[in-house]
Amino acid sequence: MPRKGVEPVRREQLIRATFQTIDEIGLADATVATIARKAGLSTGIVAHYFGDKDGLLNAAMRQILRELKAAVAQYRENAGGTPQQQLRAIIDGNFDESQTNGTAMRVWLTFWAASMHQPELARLQRANDQRLYSNLCHQFRRVLADGPARHAARGLAALIDGLWLRGSLVGGQFNADKARQIAYAYVDSLLHDNAL
């Protein structure tokens, strides 16, 4: 394999190994050595590409955020252009299988908890929250005045996060269809009340 192509492959191996390790043993017991072993690589490679465990966690969180962004973008691209269709697409992306499978849910919970103590993870989480709010607000503003649109966007963001969190803590298979239906009903009630 050419030297140039090795770095992205190894970085991806280490990020996937981080997800698997967090899924299996949690963040507290996940060491650079256990993650490197899971990836079939040396601890020196982790240091070379990411610096330390925090750097690796930062890269792993960036990856799961990219996957969320891609899921939302795909649903939005395939949806119609009305505010209702776009809001439903945002909901669908947040409840996509890539975000609701067992591993993803444990990784997200781990990152949320770690972000309370690690400034870089907190910054990434704030950016993610702002992106969701901004996208929702933009769609609601197409129908509502600014104040009500902001209120609706905050409500829907909280509902999405709350449904996701509640579903992750219940255990077992996450019922994404039920979560979608609840969030759709919230959107539909707001849009119906505003004569759409």
C-alpha cells in the first residue's frame, strides 16, 4: 500500500476501535493500549496520529458528528421542499440507524458525559446543538414569526434529544419509528395551528 494511503486507513481503524471499545467496556476503562490492540495497531501509532487518548476521543466524536450531519443531509436531499417535509427530514436524520444502533447510542452517551469535563468535546457538542437549532429555526421561520419560530425550534430540538435519550436509557432496541411519529406530531400541530 502506498505510504500516502496508510494514514486515513489507520486513523479510521483507530476511530472504529474507539467506538467498539467504548461500546464494550466504557470510556473509563478504555485506554490507548486497549484501543490500539482492538485496532491491531501499536500505541505509538495512536500517539503519532492523535497525540493521546483525548485527541483520539476528539477525532471519534468528530466522526460520529460527521455521520449525523451526513444522515440529516441525505434525508433532506430526498425530501420535498416544504417546511414540514424538511423538518421531518431533520427528524429522520437524527433517528437514522447510524445514530440509534446500540454502539452509536453508547458512544453518544459517553461523549455527552465526557463533554461536561472536556472543553474540546463540549465545544463540539455546542456546535452540534447549534446546527440542529439553526436548521430547525430556519424551517420554522418560513412559516412563523421570529419569536414563535425560535420557540418551536427549541421545543423540537429538546423533543428530539429527549426521545433519543429516553430510548437509549430504556435498553433494548430503540423504536425509531415511534420516536419519529411523536416528533412529527409536534411539528404537524405547530404547522396546522398556523394554517399550513
